[in-house]
Amino acid sequence: MDRLDAMRLFMRIVDLGSFTAAADDLNLPRATVTHTIKRLEARLGAQLLQRTTRRVRATPEGEAYYSHCVRLLADVDAVEADFRHARVQPRGRLRVDLPAPAARMWLIPSLPAFFARYPLIELDIGTGDKFVDLLREGVDCVLRVGTLSDSGLVGRRVGTLEQVTVASADYVRRQGMPRNLADLQNGHYAVNWASPTTHRTEPLEFMVGRKRREVILPGRVTVSGVEAYRACCEAGLGIAQFPRYHMVDAVSNGKLKEILSTTPPPSLPVTVLYPPHRQMPARLRVFVDWLVEVMEKQL
């Protein structure tokens, strides 16, 4: 019998004034009741109960212990009730990190429906470009685009993003429209992207059939933020590659031109990541399920 059960047994003996009555009430053998109280008194180093031929009463030490048991067990019962209620109605605050374009276009517009479904959950949303260390920074989950390193986190794939290679209309007028990968070596340059995690400049990537080809072009500017990357491309500073959804408006209004459409960049995996849990909090579980649900509708 664990300590909480021993406390409850002790309180029942005091309430009923009898070992036998407590044993019958809790459906325990009389010997188990006697043995448990002896071990409890030995552990505490105090006599808790005074036995007479007619009734069992708490000693002064037992009365003090009884008062502590009332408070402690009430707290335990309240905590357990909160967790049982949370399984029915998830509650609490979550810290999440999302790619800014996906958050703006898909996820944030869907949040009213999420809060209508889960009114007791609060969200703290980050949308920065920097790498987020979930365990060190106390973030509950992230939505990440691209190939992932082995981080020890739990991942759920939600789909893939098609990519597109683009350049500004002004760039195409000045440098010409490349017709194939070989043309890229004839006076073209890129807006270079440096990974916020590794700080390494990434090459442009293209799929030729089923083979991935990397092309390194000179660049006048290197950036590590999504908005700066797009702004540099729109300013005519070079060729860049983006998820297609991020470029739909700019391509449709002619501000940007899609180039090399027959050899597109490889698609990017989209994954929800969160730390491993022996017992996943209900608020995190329902948010991850909702995130997957929204992204699967969009991708």
C-alpha cells in the first residue's frame, strides 16, 4: 500500500473509530489494515492511534497528522480532477513556432475555429526565421519546412510543398530568360540564402527527371531571413527559390517571373515537431491534430 492509500486508510479509521469498520468499508483484510498502520507509525516515529476496547481514537500526534492528511489529499484530488477534466476539455497555454507565411495565409485565419473548439487553450505564437531549440527554449511544438536533422524530437509529416524558381521582371529584362540549367552560367546570379541554423550558403536545386542537381551562382547579396530573401528577389538582385504558395500573387501579377519550370526545385517536406512525452498533454495533442488537419487541407 502506497503512502497516499495509507493516509486514506488512517483517516477512515479515525472517522469510523474502528479498524474493523475501516477494513469493511475499504474492502481490505483486517490484517492488512493493522500492518499498514504499524508501518505508518514506524515510519513517522509517532503513535497515531490510541486503541481501547470500545473505540480507536487519534492521539495528539494523530490529530495533527490527520489535519495534514486532509489538506494533502484534498490537493491530490484537485490535481487529479484537473487532469481528468483536461482530457475532456483541454486547457492551458502552448508555445508554438510557425513559418511566417504559413501562419499568415493558413493557420492564423483558421484560429477562430480552433478557439471555438478549445476555448480553454491559449497560444503563444512565434514566427521568427531563427532556429528554435524546443527543449532549451520551452517551446511545445514547431512547424518546420525542409529536411530535418536527427534531433530526438517526435515528428509528424503533414505534406510537401512544391517549390518554384523565380526572378523579377526587371531581372529577366536585363539578364534574359534562362532556357535550361546551362544558361545559368551565362551571366546569371542568385540571391544567396544562408541557413539560419548552419550559416552555410545553400545552392540552388533543380530536379532533372528524378535526379537532383545543385547549381552555385555568384550573388551580390546573401540573406538568412525569408522576408529579406523575397524583397531582394523582387528588387531584381538575383534568382531565388520559394515554396510555390508563397509566390502565387507575385507571379500572377507579373512582379516575378517563373523560370526553368521544366526543372523545378525539389519539393520540401512539412513536419510538425514536438518533444517526446510519456503522457502527451491533452492541449498539445489536440493542437498538433488541428495543425495536421489544417495543413493537409492546404497541401
